[in-house]
Amino acid sequence: MKTRENESNERVWKNSIILIDGRPAQGRPRGMGIYVLRLLPALAVISERPEIRVALARCAGPDPWPGLKGIERVWGSGKNTILWEQRELPRLAVRSQASLLHCTANASPWKSEVPHVVTVHDAIFIRKLTQISGAVYPRQLLAHYYYYYGVARGAGRAKLVLTDSEYSRLELIKKLRLKPGNIRVIPLGVPHQLASLHESEVGKILGELKIPRPYVLGFGAIDLRKNTANLVRAFAQLPPRAAATLVLAGLEMARRSRIPKLVNNLGLKDRVRTLNYVTEKELMALYQGAAVLAYPTRAEGFGLPVLQAFYLGVPVVTSEAGSIPELAGKAVCYADPENPYSIARALLSVLIDPPKAHALAMAGRLRSEGFTWETTARKTLGAYQEALSAR
């Protein structure tokens, strides 16, 4: 039998408007942007939900979901991330008559008339800048201090804090001193509704990118936790017959990175291929064509690249850092991220042993079935309902 309180909460829920920050998904989305890019379509197909609107910035790029119906776009004019999150989002929330604002990229308003929930993906930004980046520049310095001091302030005012893993939940409690009862773990998903690319299409894309097989797939970044330098050092120890090429995708700021110089110093100029930003289709082809994904991360709040490799049937070499064991279990080959020899040995064990590579790929594919964006969306809706009820 429904109580008056339950009936009141149901009416509030059905008549609510949720405004979601979609700016991270605009332009060239990475990490947090992919999260928003996938979350919105998954929410759109769920019928039993309140009205959802998404906030977008005119200066940040076109609508990331041009064919997506059922979710209204609310356009604002935030010229940079800080002004957008602290001034424009609260204004848009009031203007769109939102009952709840969902901030999707760690930071949230320090002052807002509309209550909010915030997704804080991890607490990895609570480190010295010299531990984060091999190159420091003014814009990065500003962003670092904004996150270092500002995330906890916004999260402390949130109705609920959402995070990607149990590891991240414990880190947020410890490093940001957030209340344990105010945090909800909602893992990310993989696009099970999308089919893998046909092998002919994979071959065509790899040809256009001039990527020869066999190759090891890795990610290039100035963020030191991605451990790109040790991956390059490990690859230098592999015989060319094991893997002719190391492909480093996403090395967008090569001029600020030490990786090109390291590649030259190790005599790997002809064996290492660096790519800037790649499209989602190109990235899928890079995954599918790879002999192995090398992801020797030093710290991780979730590990979406590992999950994507699982979904596409690619064996993975990674580390036991952060949330990786929670995500991957025994479906990967682990290596010591601080020891290039350990990384090289793990890579070689997969590259020269096809049965082992196949077993890892099958184990990863099976594990990926437990992570869907539908589940992520439904748990997120549950958090919205809980936050609205708490009012």
C-alpha cells in the first residue's frame, strides 16, 4: 500500500526536469566526454523517467547527438570550463526550470539555486602537478588548481556524488573527505548495441592510417599516470618478429611530450607510430586490428580502454593499479608498471602464445557482458530519484 509520502515522491519524480551537462561530449570527447556521449542515448530510450534536458555550449562544438530525439537541448555561452561550470550551468538550470542539475565532469557549482548531483570519476587529480604531467604550462596549471581545490567544494554541496568504481569511492572518502553515505558507485558500460567492424573495413582504416600488422596498441598522453614512457621502453625490448609496430593513439600534444624524443633515443623511429586524436570508428578499428592492448597505467579510476578492448575481443596487458583489478579480475595479463622488463615480458607472453591470447580475449569478452550503458543509465536515474526525494 502506497503511503502519502511515496505518492508525493512519485509526483515529484514524474514532474521533474533534469538538466545534464553535455559540454564534455562536444568537440573531441575523451574520458569524461565519452561517459556523457554514451549516457544520454541510454537515458533517452528509457520510458519511465522524468523530462531530461542537456546543456551545451555554443563555443564548444556542434550537437554531439544530432539524431537523438526526446531530450531537449539548452544552449549556453560558457567560453571556458571554469566559467561554464561555476556561472553558466547554474544559470541554465534556473532558466530551464530544472529540478536537478547533473554535473558530469568532476567539478560542480560552488553556489547554485538548483540542487545538483555530480559525477566525480576519481580522485587522481589530488596529486602534485609534477606527478601528473611531464610538461607544465599556464593553462594546465590553472586547471590543476581548479580541480585540486574546487572539486571537493562542489561535491560537498551536492545531493549525491556518483563515481565509477568502489576504488574511487574509497579514494573520494579519503582524499576529498566526502561523506561515505553520500556517494553512489555507478560503473560505466560498453556499447553492446553496436556491432564490431567488418574485417575488410578494419583493413581499410588501418591502411589509411598506415598501420602495419602485427602491432601493439597503446595510448600516448602527457599525463604521467598513463605510463607511456615505460611502455615505449618495454617495446624496445621486444624482438621485431613479435610485434613490428607500437601504435600510440591520442598523442595530441606531442610538442609538450617527451615521448617523441624517447622514441628517437631508443632507435624506434621506424617501429613506433604516433597518432593524434582518432575518431571513434578509427579507434574501434585500431582495437580490432591490435595483437594486444598495452595499458600499464599507474593510477586508474575505472579503466574504460580495458573494457573497450574486452568488448572487441582484444587481449590486454595492464597493471594492478587503482580500479583495474576490480574491473578486469583475471581476464588480463598483469605487469609491474614501474618495470619496463616486466611489461615487455607480459607483452611477449601474449604475442608469442596464440592460445593464451585467445583465452584472455574470450575471458575479457565474457567479463564485458556485465557492463552495459543501460545499467549505467538506470542506476543514474535511481540516483536522480534519490536526490529529488532527499529534497
